[in-house]
Amino acid sequence: MGPSVNRALYVSAGLSFLLAAGAARADTTLTVATVNNGDMVVMQKLSSQFESQHPDIHLRWVVLEENVLRQRVTTDIATHAGQFDVLTIGNYEVPIWARQGWLEPFENLPAAYDVDDLLGPVREGITYKGKLYGLPFYGESAMTYYRTDLFEKAGLKMPDAPTFAQVREFADKITNKDTQTYGICLRGKPGWGENMAFITPLVDAFGGQWFDASWKPTIDTPQWKSAVSWYVDIMKKDGPPGATSNGFNENLALFASGHCGMWMDATVAAGLLFDPKQSQVSKTTGFASFPTGEFKGGPTWLWSWNLGIPSSSKNVDAAKTFITWATSKDYIKLVAKENGWVAVPPGTRKSTYDNPDYQKAAPFSSFVLKAIESANPNGQTAHPRPYQGAQFVGIPEFQGIGTQVGQTIAGTLTGNTTIEQALKSAQSATERTMRQAGYPKAAEKEASK
């Protein structure tokens, strides 16, 4: 073999190496941070189909418990650390982080994505200055789940719109601790998006609120005391043991396995509880509106888990490709094909609720659609308030405030503190935080951005 041939082979091999290296550099690995809720676990499982369609994009999953996820992604985005390319965030974070310039906007989405198909209230919650800063994976309001067999056995009838007073009576009559059947299951795990997601609308229904019109905390008040007393009393008498360890997922498991007579929580659970593959009580689960109290017509629960892109990501285009896939009509059809229509991510698209197959598989579909479409998280509390949100307060400081107060409230369930002591402590701590944050001037500055 002559020198010229050797040179040609060397050049050819070198060119092949460079091409291969270029192809390797073209590959992108996206780090996806998500919560360990059932719908997200399904997304992780089905994502292999996305990778087969996009062989140059690889996914690395970081699946975390809800409180841990919020802490990790908040720290990452606030410090611009760039650990994640895709974040699972709520309609609480999206507008706040968009104002800070921490999120990439979703512009020029393909026509097939059909932005106009997104449900109005959900879309509005993730829009800032006319631009979407997240795409919704699932949306929810809140509702009451109950065991029809237990109610029938006790001679009870659940009203379409129960009150908290009625719920208290029902829980006493269907609790049977000998069979580990608890009349009520409610969030007890501390966190602004865990136990406080229930406590906040409960307080609203009892005529209370977080702040008055001048941003003064109103926690140590008779309304809060009445609401928290209802919660502690019913949980101690009719709730499961170890309730301070129970968040959404834990209560879902308790209800699905037959241990809860009633549960007030997010509408997203309906698809799981009515799915015989995941629920032992799928044939004996009934549903009604979220309970009301003395004050009616206040803010109503509206939440969405969305996929967003931090501005620190170096893989924005690939992240957008994945997110549009995971929140598309085609993804919903994929879940339906793999797991059945009852299991599709709910609360985001009109087309899902217009689909006869979904209507047939999900007896709760029209109820949930109405709850989401009529949700009013910006409704007024008993007295004028300066903030927005139903099960949260739409200010950056609430993540810390809500979690701290949630820990204090959890102490009333364990007996570590009295309700009076808890409210006094929560009031003092919240006043201190708001003072340090410079309210009310801080709110005016934030609103002007």
C-alpha cells in the first residue's frame, strides 16, 4: 500500500472522526425536574417514545417529593445555577419568576400545538404580559370525594354542595377505626403547597384571610381559630394516625386502598380514583363540590402543574421540543392508548373534555371542567385583600411564610402546641417576615414591574 493511499485513508479516517465528534456534540441531554405525582411518573415512563422520535435528545430525570422539588428548583433558578433544563412549576411560581426574568417565554409555538385549545383560566394563570412562560401539563380545581357504600350503610346522603359543618357530622358517622376506615383524610404534611393548600381555602370559608388591605397579617383572629379548630378536631377524632406525614400522594393512596370515607382535595385525583387499575374503590367513589362555610363566594382553588424552562438553561430549543411534546394533544392520546382515557392528564385542553371517549371513561369530566372554568382564584375574601390566589398568596415571600405557618399548624395535630399558641406564633413570625420584606412598599414595587 503506497504513501498516497495511506494518506488518503488517514484523511478519510480523520474526517469520519470529526463527523462522529460533531454528531456527538449535537446530542443534547435535558435534565428534567418533576414531582412524584402519578401523572408525572407516567410522563417519565412514556418519555422513551419521545427519545425514539428525537434520537439527538436524551432525558435525565430528577423526580422529587413535592416540598423537596419546590425547594430545589427555587434555589436553582434564584441562583442561576443551571442544574435543570425543564422545571415542573405551578401557577404560583410562573408569573413571579417571569417578572424576575428567570423563565424563557414560549413564543411561535407550532400551529399543531393549538394554544387556543388550552382552557382559559389555566392559560391565564401562566401568562405574563401577554406571553406564556410555561405550558400546562395538568390543571385542577378542588372537590369532595366520598365512599358511596359507606354513606349508604350509614343512611347518609352527600349533598351536591356540602358544608364544612355537614362534613363534620358525616365523618363521625362513617369512621370505624376497628377496620381502619377513617371518616376523613386531609393534608397534614407541612408546606405552603401541602397542608396550607387546604387550610387557606378553609380559612377563607370561615371568613378569614392571610392579610388585610394594608398587608397586616390576620392569622391570630377568631376566623382562623374557628377554621383551625374545625380541622384539628375532625382530624384527631376521625382522621388517620400520623396525618402530619400525609400530603396529596399519601391521602390518594389511603383513599384508593379503602381507608378514607371522605377526602377534600384536587380534582386531578378523580382520574386515579376512578381507574380500576389504580383504585380499589373505583366503583364506590362519589364526588361533590368542595365544602363551603359561613362565607360563600370567596376565592376558589385553581392550580396547574406546568413545564417551564429556566433562563439559565443552555438547551432551550431542545427543552421547548420536549415540553411541547409532553403537553400536546398527541401526548394525551398516547396516555389514553397506553393507560385508558380515564388516566389522561386532566384540566388543560378543551379537546379532552369534548372527546366522547373521555366523557364515557370519566364520569366526573363535566363536573371538573365546570369547576376549572368557573374557578376564581382572584375572588374577594370576607374583607378586602391586597393579594391574589385561592390556596396560596401570590407574593414571593409566601413560599417561606406558608411553609413556616404550615409547620406550626402541623404542631397542633401532634399536640406539640395549642391552637392559640400556634396562631400567636404564626402571626408574630409572619409580621416579622413582612416587615423585613418592606411591605406594603415592596408590593407596590413588585406590581410596577
